[in-house]
Amino acid sequence: MQRSRSEFDGDRQRRHLPLEYETAENRFEIPCSMCGTKYYFDENGKLDLETAMAEGGENNFVCVECEADEEMAAHGN
């Protein structure tokens, strides 16, 4: 008997990563707070960022590239 992948992965959490292009699911545009590159989030990601912005007052999203650059600069490389 064959089983579908959803039966195996049904309890796994999906990672909702931002994308540099818009899709049907990732349709909410939010720029990186450091470089300004536009990224697209799903509804859950957008709500998480809006909650953080309401608490902190500013956009705290940093893209992977800027985060890596910042980490390298912090380590002196």
C-alpha cells in the first residue's frame, strides 16, 4: 500500500521563508530594513512582522545577505 507524502510529513512545521519574488502564497511585500530589497512574505510572516513593528516601532526584518554581511563585520572578517 502506497502512502502519500502528507501522511509522513503531516506533523512537520512548514518554514515560511520570505522570497525575492511574489507568489500566490507570498504576496505581502516588505523591504529589508538595511538594504531595501523587496521581499515577499506569506500572511503569517506578515502578521509576525507587523506585531514586532507595533511593539518596537520600526521594521526589524533583515534579509539573509545583510545578516551574513553584518555577522562577518562583527567577527572582523
